[in-house]
Amino acid sequence: MTEEDKELPANWRWRSDRRFDEPAVIFDMDGVISDASHRQRFLDVDPPDWANFNSRAWKDPVIADGVDAVRAAARDHVVVVVTARPLITIDMADSWLERHDVPVDLLVLRPEGDERHSPAVKRDELARLRAAGARIVSAVEDHPGIVKMYEQEGVSVRYVHSGYYDDIGEV
Ligand SMILES: [Mg+2]
């Protein structure tokens, strides 16, 4: 652990020796690089079954277009995954990226105890990334509300249609 890593937020994990000396690209995980469609049914019940939804993420197939985009970006950018998955699942996310050879430099999950909607969580993580020196040039995201948030914050966004949000209207 380096001096600067002692200041690392508890929900951040560096996975390489890279730091913010190159421009950075943010990728979402579910619906962008990992295919969560096999576990969406756990959210279609009232109340949503988050425990089963989250614990099955290790089985997600890769989304080839998303992973190709990560690999292309990684040539000359720091790749940051910002996901609203709960912090308790960080080891699963880390090993999934390792298993599928997805070159993510920094993994950022939802902070422990933060139960706000995903756009609010990701807005704060964007601010923390910038404060830490990240020069965010773009983001890739499938959640319409998060796409809107990134645009409001001046980040160029590539929207990916996953179909997960087709019936939730305004988010
Ligand atoms: Mg997503």
C-alpha cells in the first residue's frame, strides 16, 4: 500500500499500478460489461430480492461489446468501473473481472450503508474521483437517470441499451 492509497475510500480498489496520470474513462458494470439479465427476475418481485440478485452476479456472462470497449480504452486511459453494487460484493466483482480478463484499473462500488438511488451515489463518486485527480473524459452507462446525471456534470456519455430500465419510466 502506497502513501496515497492510505487515503483511499473504503469502496475503492485499485487493481493495477496505474493512477490518474492518464485520462480516465468510467464504465458501468451491470448491463454494460456484465450481463445481469438472468437475475433481473429477483427485482421483479415486491419487495425486490436484492440478496439473491447480488449473490448471483458471479454467474454473469460478459457483454462482448462492453468488454471490447474496456480493452480499447485501456490502451491509453485509466479504466474506472463505477457500479452501484453493494460493497459487500467487491471481491466477487474483482474476481469476475480477473476471470474474464477485463482490464479495469480502479473498481468503485456503492459505499457501505449508502442506500440512496444510484444516480446520487454515482454523482458523489464522480466528484470524489475528480477531487482525487481523475480527468474523466467519458462514461459508458445503461441507466437513463445516470446518463442524465453524467451529462449534467459535464461528462460525455455513451448510452448502452440493456433493456433493464425499459419499464421504469422517469428515473
Ligand atoms: Mg448498469
